[in-house]
Amino acid sequence: MKATALQLNTIYIQDCFSFLQSLENESIDLAIIDPPYNLKVADWDSFKSEQEFLDFSFAWIDLMLQKMKKSGSFYIFNTPYHCALFLHYLQGKAVFQNFITWYKKDGLSYTKKKFVNNQESILFYTMDSKDYYFDYDSVRIPYKSTQRIAHAREKGILKNGKRWYPNKKGKLCPDVWEIVSQRHKQKLNGKTQKLNHPTPKPKEMIERMIKASSKEGDLVLDLFAGSGTTSKVAKEFGRNYIGCELNSGYLDSSLEIRESK
């Protein structure tokens, strides 16, 4: 459970490469990674070229993979296009599980020369094809057809000669996640507000990943921590965490923060 000389349940103010090099190999149970997208939302998200961005991304991916336990899992956020490139790069390096579509329900857009962007993508990988943890029961979601489900609870639905009854916890979670973006959740009088971090991820999305892919006491890697949502959720659900972030001003003050030496 150790991470070399670094203290657990701490966010280090440090660049991702020196931070990862300080971690013990095969020490991480779950990594949730919300890296730069090269969309120019801030200095840290701006690269001179697409190739420079990809070189940067592939370098931290390779280093991160060394830190994962053989039973570990990881999630990577990005644009659909970049996730497709990451997926190609990861062939033979880890085991692909899902290409998750996050439907953000993110309000109006005025793009008129292509279809409106209303999604981000999340790659879900494991390090092994069989030896990994996944708690599907903890991340069930409500059935949509409430009237039909109410009827099925009483009498069941005949399927292939057998009666099917709905699960009390809901249906199995699909690979399309309909979760409202954080900036739209924090509207004030119907208007979006400037947030402390430009691209925070919704808490319930991180909860889903942590519940599904880790157990109590596991170590969660919060690379590119941002406001520290992943670390806060990990702590809330009894997991350990360790992470890094360059801008201490983004981080929630409730987290343990250390400046790099």
C-alpha cells in the first residue's frame, strides 16, 4: 500500500512526471485521470502542436502504467478524438474494457458547420483480462420505464419461458452516462458561473468509478487532480488516495496538500 517516500492521502504540488517517478511500481489499485485535452482552456491545456500534446500524453501514460498493480484499473477522460488515439496507443499495453460516452447535457452550442458537441469520452481499462475488481451491483442506475417496472415487480415479465423480475437496486450501468456537467449544476439564477477550476468533473461520476473499480483500503491515483474531486470521493468511501496538481489554488482546502521539494 506504500508509494515509496510519498505520504498517502496527500496531493503534491508537482508536475506529473516527477510525481509519477516518485511512486512505487505496481502500487496503484485504481487511477482516475482527467488530463489536459489541448483545448486551450488554460495555459496547462495549451500545446504548441497536436504532436507535442500526443507526445506529452503518451509519456505520462507509459509512466502511469508502470505504477498500476497487475489487478488494477484506470479511467482516462478526454475528447472522443483523442480517446481514439489513446486507445490505439494502448493496444497491447493494457486490457480495453469500455469506451464510455459522457452525455453532458451541457446547454446550448452554436456550431453550424458540424453536429453539436455534447459529449466527452472516458476510456476504461484494466491491467489484466480476468484478475481485476468490478462491483457492477454498486453502480446500478434507475429503470426508466417506471410504470412497466412497477408492473414487473408484481407479476414479472415473461422472457424465454422464464419470469424476469427487476432488481431492487436498478438496472446494470450502461456505457453511456447521462450526467449534467458541473458548470450547469452550479448555475446561479439560470446563469453559469466561473468556477475555481475550468473543467471540474461531477462528483457522482467519480463515485461511480470508485465504487465499481475499487474496494475499501485500496489506493486511488488522482493524477492531474484539479480541484481534487477524485481524492475527496476516495476519502469519503474509505479508499486511500495520492495525487498531484501544479496549481494549488485549484485544490479544495479540505485536502492535505504538500509542496514538492
